[in-house]
Amino acid sequence: MTWQTTRFAIDLARPRVMAIVNVTPDSFSDGGCWPAPAQAMARCEQAVREGRQQRGREHGDGSPPLPLAEELARVLPVVRDAVTLGVPVSVDTYKAEVMRAVLDLGADIVNDIWALRQPGALEAVAAHPSCGVCLMHMHGEPLTMQVAPMAGDAVPQVQAFLQGRSGALQAAGVDAARIAWDPGIGFGKTVAQNFSLLARQGELLASGRPLLVGWSRKSSLGAVTGDAVDDRLTASVAAAVLAVERGARIVRVHDVKETASALKVWSAVVGQSGP
């Protein structure tokens, strides 16, 4: 399986690690850690050394959005330098203006928590000849999604939503090879629903779209371990390995070195299990 992006056709025969580098102050975990472009770029370079994979930027859940001008001021200097590092660059945004700006700079992937439902977003991606796009499921909206999480069995609801958004994107002329899915762990779902999405992740693979999952430091891990957000390294790595074992091809993480090492062990075991 290959994920077509702006500059790279990413081979997903082996799992990939996407490093989170937050340049906005609103992440639940490390918002504000890299407030200046130079600090964010240093973190990008460190992540490349640790994993030699992709890296991205994450918008915080449950937080008010940044004004457009501030988001552009924070994101563009980092993207401008990040595209020189020789690895795919993913930008997490739902604003069409930001999408167009980062794609003009050479960013490879748009990762949208709204799955291109905000004004102009679908058109911005469809207008680009080759960028990758990750469509994420979110129930409700960031400010209130955990106050009133979704009801019922999450798996078929997530599958139907992502299938519908993929269909809309393909109808706009975007090749299926450019599209990945993210079930949206923690975005308007209960703890039980999040873990059902992991346990039954295989049901989401029927579409043939690669799965990108983000369990890193999520509150559901804290709910079962009792660990505070900054103490969830072990649980995050375990969840990443379990997700890959169940078919995810990209894991989005804060702790690149530790996750990459764990996946090397997993790969060694898989390599020994064949004929």
C-alpha cells in the first residue's frame, strides 16, 4: 500500500511514525512547548533523527481555535523550513486559507480534524494535484465534544462517516490513493468507544484506506492506567504497537524514539513468524 502525497509516495509496507510538533498553545499535552519557530524546527530536526519518518503539527482538542492570522504566523515559518528536511511534512489544520498556504510551501499532507467540512477546505485539497489528506472522525465540535460524546457503537458510525467523506473527496476529483483515515481517538468518544475502535480496528480496514491513529498521551490511556498526561509514555507506546498490530500503517506520537524502537521489536517478531 502506498500513500500518495505532494512530494512522496509513502510506502506503507512497514509502519510509519508521524512525530507531533505543536506550534500552537492549545494542545492537551505539549501546547506551548515550542512557541518560537526556531524551537519548533529544533524539535522537528530531533524527531527526524529519532525516527526518520514524517512529522506533523496537531491542533488541540477541547480548546478555542486560533485566529487565522496567528495560526499562519505560527505555522508558516516552521513549514517553510521543515520541507527542507527530506521527509514528508503533515500540517494539521481545518482552515482552507492555511491549507492553501502550507501546500504552496510544499507541505505533503493536510490532516483535518473536521474531515474537510469547513468552508473551502475540500476545494483547497481538491485543487492540489497530489497532496495527501487524512480525514478524521470527530463527533460534535472541539469545545463541546467531550461534554456530549457520541452514543452507541462507535465503529460502524466512524466507518460510515469516513466512507462518506472519502466519497465526497473522490467526487471532487481526488484520487483514492491520496486519502488516509483517522478514527479520531478521543474526539467526542467515551473511553469504552475509543478502546472498541482499537479492538475492532480491522473493521475499518475493509475500505482499503490506510489508517493513521493517534493514541499518544490520550485521556483514555489515563483512564485505565491512572497516569497523568506526562506519565503516559508506556501506555502510549503500548497503544501504538497494538494499533499497528491491528493494521494501522501510521501512528502519530509525541515520543518518537521510544515508539520507533518498540516497532522495531514488533517488526523483528513479525519477520520471524513467516514461512
